[in-house]
Amino acid sequence: MKFLVVFALVLGLASLGVAQFDYGDVIRRSLLFYEAQRTGVLPPTNRIPWRGNSFVTDQGLGGWSLAGGYFDAGDHVKFGFPFASMTTMMAWGMLDSRPGYERAGQWSFAIDALRWATDYMIRIHPSANELYVQVGNGNEDHAFWGRPEQWTGSNPRPFLRATTALPATEVACETAAALAAASMVFRGNGETAYANTLLNHAIQLYSFGNNFRGSYSDSFPEVRDFYNSWSGFNDELLYSAAWLYRATGNAQYRTDYTNFWNQFGMGSRPSEISWDDKQAAAQILLAKIDGAPQYVNAAQAFCNWVVLDAPRTPLNLVFLSPWGSLRHASNVAFGCLQLAQVGINPGPYRAFARQQIDYMLGSTGRSFVVGFGVNPPQRPHHTSSSCPNMPAPCDWSHFHAPGPNPQVLHGALVGGPDINDQWADNRDDYVTNEVAIDYNAAFQGALAELTYLYQ
């Protein structure tokens, strides 16, 4: 009976004919958000006039350069765990929804965004069993409000470095997954040498994470207050083995993911897809690339739960977490669109994803994407966009200022509403009004797929 209701929703959406929103324009803006999050020496093609070079002295042991990459959220720390998860999701969307990016005229900008991430990943992996998993200190950074270009704290900033003695299986394996996925994107873009470099790093990082197992939350207790590994590393082992198999075709990785699936009981139903919990993402990926019944059944059970039984707000946003509610909704929308690509319940899953993304773009009366649509957020919890044009100073007075952020952080998806669809445009609310690089990754991939399907 429930599927009849869902199919009725499909028919209702189909009657609309064309998309209610310009998904391609939101992809364009999302890529501008990623440019605003860049750190290091910015290229001449930088399109964000209020951003400049920052943290160019980030370095590891012996002065090894750790410059580059993306700031995590409204702050300036480079947290390796969500950074890697973001990169995997961005690459996955580019790999499997390239036609949507091309239709939007954004493929070259997406390639630049992905390369900015993968260039940094190469830098933080200087040797086979060594990975810098964080640059910057969260407590020090969060005591500062101002432009990253005018940082007044530690210089160079502190770092966390994983080794065989201090393992970080979650981050090593997620970074391996990201680089494996990205290698396929760049290979498909005709960049064979670069793709091979990424894949070699992915192979080494997978071996590092698998052979020297240990949680990065145990090796580095200071991460627990920011990006703790709640789900452990079993999901990353499974996920990275699946990505390495897809990228290489090496049967050993298939053996590994088969063993991990059975050993860790990965057929159960999770309740989210997130920077921390990759179990459902791995189920969906394996349903696509392997197709064995155990993977298809698990992935379908997850998406059926999401579409039919997961908690909803009164206005039908699927509500999986109060912190970054829209991020969680867009993640599962993206995941179920992936299943639809291989013919698994395409009608209900696409209708669900479209309804969720349209909610974020303003179908219920307001947009949750900065710079887009009706009544968009104007006060995201984000340091540099809260600052006026230079040479005016920027400090905590701008955090407390009642007006809109002077700089428009185009394309950023904010945290989102509560279980009752209530949301306030308050800069001081980092639960509902912060932005983050992981918020936009699957969101952007879903937009690309919807662009291909409906525009």
C-alpha cells in the first residue's frame, strides 16, 4: 500500500513536466562555494574576490608543505576525515552523473574543484604508511573570528600525523576511497598520468589502513570533540575495498569486500549516510558494481526505509539528524538516485530525491542555499563571508552583527530546519546555520543527476 502512495507521488511529479528549479544554476553556485573554501595559494582563475592566499605556511615534519585543500566549514581547520568523505562523494557524483554537469556547463569547474582536493591529498600522503589527518587546532581556531588571510594564531599550525604507531584506519581508507573514485573521473577526462598517480596513492593508503588497523579517535583523542569516529572503521574498510575494486578490477579487492561484508555484518540497515557512517553508501555502491543479491537487497532495504518509513517533518523533509538536517537528507537522496540509475525502483527513488532537493531550493517557501531562490539564508555561520571588504577590520563584532553577511557565500547549503520545519537565519547557530564542505558534496551530485533527468 505504501508503494502505491509513493507511485502516486511519482505521477504527480511527472505531471510537472520540467523541473521547478534551475538545478544547473545551483551546481554553478555550489562550485563557487567550494572556491570560497579554498586555502593555500589561490590560482589566477579564482572567482571569489573577497578571498586571497591563506595558510601558505601549513607544514608537517621537516617543513613538508601541507598548504592547500579546503577549509572544513565556517572555520579554517582542515579536518581530514570529513574532507576525505566530501571528496569521495564529489567524485562519485562526477563519475556517475557527468552528463548533468555537462548539461549545466559546469564540468570544467567541477574538475578544478576535485583536483583542488586531490592535489592536497597527494601532499598529505608523503610516504606509504604516513598520512596527515588534520591541520590546525579546533579549539584555537574556534577562538578566532576573522579572515583566514589575517590569521593571528599558531604559524605554522599544528598537525596530526598518522603512522603505523598511530593508525587512522578510518581516514586512511576514506582517503583511499576518494582517490580511487577520483582516479576514474580523471581517467575519463583523458588525464591518464594524473589518474595513475591518484590510484597509486589510493592503493598505498588502503594497505596502510587495512594492515595497521586502529581508530583515529584512539590515536588522536583531540578529534573526539570535532569529528569523532562514532561508527568505527569497519565501514571504511568495506567502502574503500569496493572503490578500489571498481577502480582497478583487481579480484583481491573483491575478496576483501566480500570478507568484510560477512565478517562485520554489513547487511543490516543503517540510519544515515554521513562523513562518519559509510555502511549504506557501501551497500549502494556494491549493489551497482557487483549486483549480488545480498548487496541489492541491503541497499534496497535502506532506500525503502528512507522513502517510506524514516522520520519526516510536517513539510516532508526526511529528518535523520537535527545537526545538518539538510545534509543528511541530500546524502540519502543522492544514494537512492544511484540505485535508480541501475533500475532499482527508479520511479519512487527519483521522486523522493527530487522532492527532498526541491525542499532545499525553496519548494515550501524559502531557499536554504545561500544566494539562490526565494528568501535565502543571509547570515550563515561562516567567518570570512561575515567580514566586510578590506581594509576594514574583521573580528568578533562581525560575528554578533545583526545584518546580513557582507559577502554572499553563493551555493552554500546551510544546516537546515528542525523536526517541525522551523529555522532561523542566525549566524550564531552552528547546528542549523553553519555550512560545510561535506554538506554540499552529495547535494551537488544529486543536483547533477536531477539536471540530467529533468532539464
